[in-house]
Amino acid sequence: MKQKVLSLAEEVLAETAAVRHELHKIPELAGQEFRTAEYLRKKLEALPLEVQRPCLNTDVVALIHGKRPGPNITLRADIDGLPIQEKNPVPYRSIQEGRMHACAHDGHSAMLFGAASVLCRLRDSFPGTVRILFQPGEEMAAMAKDLIEAGAIDDPFPDFVAALHAWPGVKYGKISTREGTVMGAGGYFRLTLQSPRYFGGDLIGLAGRVIAELRKRWPEDGTLKFSRVQSGARAFSVSRKLFLEGIIGFFSDATAEKAKAGLEALLSGICGKTGVRWTLEFTMTYPAAVVPEEGARLAKQAAEKYLGKGSFLPMRKPCPRNDDFAFFLRRSKGVYCHLGMGDSRPLHDPLFDFDDRLLKTGMVFLAGLSMDFLNR
Ligand SMILES: [Zn+2]
Ligand SMILES: [Zn+2]
């Protein structure tokens, strides 16, 4: 099986690279991936699989049917680009002003297309189904949640879900994950302070105390960055309204809950006797992505079997960034892995570019993992 997967991947590699370059040219923002979805849909329609009707506007979902009924594995790639002006002097550079694939989603989508091409050629060798899922709006919008709620994975419900994210700073060409939290929970808070009457102090001073106390008490494994503060209009009158906003992150959903309760207690304490009213919006856009033991084990086995001994790198600690693939992992067992990009430019950098030499690594891993899961 290993040789078959490797040689089929080699066969579809040139087309996979062409898909990557085409996608790179036409980056679109979260929820607006119309050209991207149309292009991917056309590419899939040329393969022997069942392309489904979109659940939202710009998702592309298809099922590859194996030789007989059996379990389902769902492979997901994110397809959205970013509001960044590209600086790469490559022939396939972005043709959309101020839009760029700077988070490797062009690479993820191409690798998923490559894996789909390989699996279509192997469909007599596995039972069950493989769902190929191109997901819109990973960045900021976290549309995985909407897509799942719209029924994208209802029939058949997945027995396993898997996704890869190219990751600069992780050893080149390695597949890396861990049991437990892989990606942190992330979101923001929005605090409004209002004083109906003069209370002997001022809201800006009060907000200063909130900021200082929050910094002191914030959970050690959490991140907190104040992003906006707004109050007052002129030098000689005391402001009666204040907004304070911040970006927050945690390594577990439970810590997020605790931090929220702590913030509420702090606000009650500080505002208590002053008569200042506070309202707090505390939104975790991304839950933590938590991988079960079985997911991490299967990923390690597939990496070592299909890519060679030493291809798997245990992830030592959770990554402080977020991925809405967490919503899939809340519903089904599965795995989320980093694909090491070595010393490449960082993600979201105007000079970032996915490395085409990693396309084969990613698609072999996804196809191999699927074959092994369905044939267990
Ligand atoms: Zn990103
Ligand atoms: Zn990303």
C-alpha cells in the first residue's frame, strides 16, 4: 500500500502544484471565496467522486465512496486568504490587490486536492467513505462552526476528522502533533463602563485600575493584550462612558471560563461602591483544539509508515495560536497536525509562500492516514 500511495502521489504532483499556484493567484477573504470555490468544484467534478451542494455559500464538500459500506474519515482544508498585500516576486503572485494567501491555505487546499486524487484511484482498496471538505472562513470568522451547524458533516457523520496546517519554525517536512491541546482557545472581550452621576473619581482612572489588576491576576497559561480604549471628549469635563477591549487566549476552555468569572468579580469589586455600571462581553471565537490519544497515535503511525522513520515529531507544548478545526474535534475524534516548514518566513508575513516541495509530504500523509483508518 505504501508504494502505491507514494507512486500515485508522484503521478498527481504536477497537477497539485498547478492547483496551488492557481489558488495563490486568487486569494479571497473569509466568507467571500466564490472564485476559489468555483475553481475547486470544477477540479473535483473531474474526479470520480460525489460533489455535494454547498451548505453555506463557498464551501466545497465531496464524498469518495469505497468498495463497500464502512466508516467515514473527513479531511478538511481551509481556503480563505488574508487582507495583506503580497510582496513575493513569484509568477503566480496574487492578482487581487491587498489580498494574499499568507497562511498557507492555498497549500492546504492543494494538498487536499492531491490526496483526493490519490484516494479516488484507490477506491477499490478501502471500505466506507472519505469526505473531502474545503472550508471557508477560518481566519477571524471561524466558519467551521457555521458549516457544521449547516449540516456539512451530518451524512455520514465522521468517525475521524483530520487536518494539516503548514507551520514555520517546526522542523522541515515533519508531521507534528500531540495528545491533548494542540491549539489554544482565542477570542476577545469588550467592557463598557458608564457612570450615571459624579462618583468622586473618574472612569479613566477606574479603567487604569482594571488594567493593572487584570495583568496581575490573568492566568499564567493565558495571553492578554489590550487592543482598544476609548473615552472622553475634552480636557475640562469628566467622561461618563468608557470602552476597553482586549484580545485573549488560553490553553483550555476551562481556564477561559475561570478568567471570565475572575474578570466579573474584579469589576464588581472595583465598581461596587462607585455606582459605575459595567457590561462585559466575553467571546471565545475559537475553542481549544484538543486531540485524543488515538488521533495522535494514528498520525504518528501514518507519518512513520508512509513518510519514513523519524518523520513524526512529538509536539512538546500547545501552540498559543488558534484554529477553528477545534469545532470538528469537539464533535468527532480525530487529529490536527503541523507540517514543518523549517526556517520559512512566518505565517501572515507579506513574503510568506507555501513550499511546493512539501505538497507531496502532505498529500501522502492525508491519503495514507485515510487508508489506514478505513482499513483498520
Ligand atoms: Zn492564519
Ligand atoms: Zn491558517
